[in-house]
Amino acid sequence: MLKKERHSHIIKQVNLHNKVLSSDLAIELNVSEDTIRRDLNELDDSGQIVKVHGGALSRSYHYPFQRNDIYAADAKKGIARKAINLIKEGMVVLTGGGTTIIEMVTMLPKELSVTIYTISPPVALQLADHPLIKVVLIGGELSKDSQVCGGSQVVSYLNEVKFDICFLGTNGISCNEGVTDSDMDIVQVKKAMIKASKRLVIMCIAEKLNSVQRMRVCELQQINSLITDLDPADNILQAYRKQRLQLY
């Protein structure tokens, strides 16, 4: 594979999954990790990704991000518009982080009165000026890569609270493997979030459907609703309809 083709593949994977590991890229592209590190350095120097220890981040995932850096921005806005219809007056809501969640909270009506708990400082800050929403930031060790709080402190906190609905983004989802991620610390926090919530909503752009990461967050049967940028009747979602998920 030519370097230009490798770079194109790397950029696509970074933007799609928010974070990629050098070791995974080396296997996918059948090159050495030294080659991948050189590729990542070049892409970082050109401003197309953010190189971090062991891999790379999407610029749309790295704080502070610019709105015009957000990957699949229109698709994520479409998902956000569908998601806010599930939030009702008086609810106690729990959210993860990521640009789709940020798009969602940005769109919440000014007359809506709910309580939103989040593990994401950027999400909490986005809600700071909302007149009626009570915002609770669940604090712990901040992941500099994903910009969310994690660790045992967050998991312990989540064990003590019950939420009406939980909104999570995902790095991978498939009918066979369920929801998957690439970061063990984040996986443990997401598991605790799911356990603490009456209803689980997964928000996912269509490009991530049928993709699998290394670590399982939950089985597909644990999801109540799946929101994508597709029409719920789209053939791509046929396998998910068979699982009796509520599709939006």
C-alpha cells in the first residue's frame, strides 16, 4: 500500500472511531509500528489528526475542538435532533461524552427542566448557560484522550444513583458483539452507567454500524433504543430491527 493510501485509511479510522492504536493500525495495514508512528507524526504535523501516546485521536474528539473539525457533523446533528425527543420534563438524565452528545445538549429547548448528570466536562460546560437544567458533573480521573472522567470514584458514584435514561455514543456496534470500545477504563465506566439506568440509548452514525472494537461494553439486548442518521426503515438496519430495538 502506498503511503498516500495508508494516510487516507488512518484518517478515516481515526475520525470514525475517535481514537486508534498504533498496534491495531500496523496489523490492519500489514506494516511495522515504526512505519505507523512515522505516518502519525506526518499527519499530526499537517493538522489532520492528533498524535498521542500509543496512537492518535480525531481532531473533533480532542479538546478544545473547533466546530468545523467535527467528523460527520450533519449526521451527528440529525442524531441529536432525534435524541432530544426522548428527554421529557423532570427526567434525571445521564450522558457520556463525545461530539454527538454535545450536539444533543446544545439543542435542548430553553423551557426544558431536567437534571443532567454527565461524566464529560465539555458536556457540562455546554449546559452551563441553560436556564432550567440542573447539571451534575460526575468527577474522577480525567482521561486526556477522551475528555471524560473515569476510575473507581466515578463507578462508585454511579452505583448510588438511579437514572431515567442514559445516552451513550459508541466506537463500535454489531448484532453479534453488541456495543464495543477500545479503552478498558471507559468500558468499566460505561458498564456502570448502563447498570444505573432504566433505559439505554445508543447514538451511532451509520458508518460505525457492524464495526467491532476490542472490548465489549454490553450485549445488544441491553439496548432499549438505537439512534442513527438513517431512516429507521433503511435496509442497513434490518438486522437490528430483528433484535427488537427501538430504532430512531
